[in-house]
Amino acid sequence: MTVTFAALGLDHRHIYGMAGNMMAEGATFKSWWTEGDPGTLDGFDKRFPDVTRAATRDEILNDPEIDLILIAAIPRDRAALAIAAMEAGKDVMVDKPGCTTLDQLAAIRDVQARTGRIWSINFSERFEVPAVTRAAELVADGAIGRVVQTVGLGPHRLNRPTRPDWFFDRDAYGGILTDIASHQIDQFLYFTGSDSAEVTMAGVANYANPDDPGLQDFGELSLRSDKGRGYIRVDWFTPDALPTWGDGRLTILGTEGYIELRKYVDVGGAEGTDHLILVNGDRCEKIECADAGLPYFPRLIADIRDRTETAMPQSHAFMVMELALQAQAMAERG
């Protein structure tokens, strides 16, 4: 089976990786539609010049050749698009966050259960990072024993001149924990093997952007499950001198060692990306990750064909967003 996909909503540049990685696995990108003319269009046209823009959203939803819908619209609009796609018999890969309210999440759950379609969130900080693939292999092989904690850091560069108005609208992007921290919540659940967790602490702030009251430029939270604990910090404070958008890191603590991932840059160290450090009773070394691959995308194609859940269990996608939304609500209650 060759999977054919389309895109609804191009408001976030994550659509580039979502579509490009599906095409790299042999999927066919047939068409796209978006509201208006977002600033991402120039970059999109350069990467996908041969893909046709549909006249309407319904033209894509009613196309029987399309199996999968990719969604990278404004975050508050993603749930409605995903629901429409599933109602039309399509599977869905949505950019994070998959939704921005608990009511949206409840509606998505209901439609997914009724239609049996796939609702998958592309957590790019796990699914598009070969170092995370290699870390997962090491953990599965028992290299650090049983995982008991993760520490996830998600700093981002503000890039104010390139940001659309919705970026500064709390209701549009859902809050910093709903948005960015969903990445780190995903990694906590995955690496600890947790089916659920409790948010034990959450906070958000606007420390450096008083003229944009809707922007939250700092967030943190803690998680606890029956398998382990996690701490997460996210922010919009990446300085201009850093050669990439953020020094994203993940530390995975096990009972017999630890793994540290410096995903996008190793300041003062080796060049390039995907730096993995393993320390245990026998080894203290950096490990090559370039050949680790990105298994999420071929697994999703297999799931669409076989109606399985190998790329991401459906319950996992729901739990990540439930915890992110609970953390956001806790933080905003103070």
C-alpha cells in the first residue's frame, strides 16, 4: 500500500519535517490547503513545488485517494480540522500541541473511538531526532538499568520579527506548557514506560516581554508516575549567539547509569547535532547516532496499512495532551 497524504494548515514550519519525512518513506504528497497566506508559504513552496493547493478544505476531505491528513494550523484550530478529517475517514498526523483545551481533547477522543481512525501527534523532538532513537535502543537493551527520572529542557529562540500575531495570543497557542512542554511530557512517559502520571508542580511566567501580555516566555513542571519522576523546563530565552534555535537537552537517569542527549548543539564540544553521552558501570563515552534513523514515519505508514499502533499508542497521544493541559491549568491557577 502506498500512502497518499495531504496537509490542512501550514501555519507552523513543523509542516516541513512532517511532510518531508513522510515523502522520504515513500508516501505521496498530493495536495494542501491553508487559511490565508501564512509566512511559512515561501519555505513550503521551495520544498514542495509540485504539490497542488486545493481550492477548499472540503476538496481534500472528500478526496477518496487521500489516506492521511497532516495538520500544522494555528494550534487552537487543529482539533476541529482533525475531527473533520477523522469524520471523513482519514487518519491524522498533527503537529504538537494536538489541541489547546480539555474540551477539544474530549471531542477528539470521542470521534477517534467512534471512527477508529488514527490521531497521532508528531513530537518532533523525539521523532525527528536520531539521538533519541539511539537512546531508546540503549534503554531497551538495559544499558542504564530501569529508568527512574527524566529531565527535559526545551529552550527556544523568540525570533520576534518572524512571529505571526497568533504566536502572542495565549488562547491561540494554548500556553507554553500545552505547546512546548508537550514534547518533554511525551519523552517522560516514553522513557519511563509510564501509561499515566500526576502533575505535581507547574508554573508559567512572562519575565522579559511585558509588552506582550499573552506570551508566556517561561514554564516548568514536575511529573510523578508509578515508574518514575520527571522535571521539565521550557522557555523563549535562547540568545542570538547560539548557532541554532535552542540547546534542547534530555537526561535519562537509570538505576545503573545515565544518558544525556544534546540534541541540536554541543556548546564548546563537537560540531553538528545528535550528541549522546552514555555513562554506566562499564562505559563512559559519546555514541554515534547518525545511522539511528527515524522509525516513527515508516511505522505510521505501516499502522495506516495494518490498523496497528506501532508508531505511537493512541492512549499515549491522549495522555500527553491531558497532562500538558492539566499542567497549564495548574500553572495559571497559580
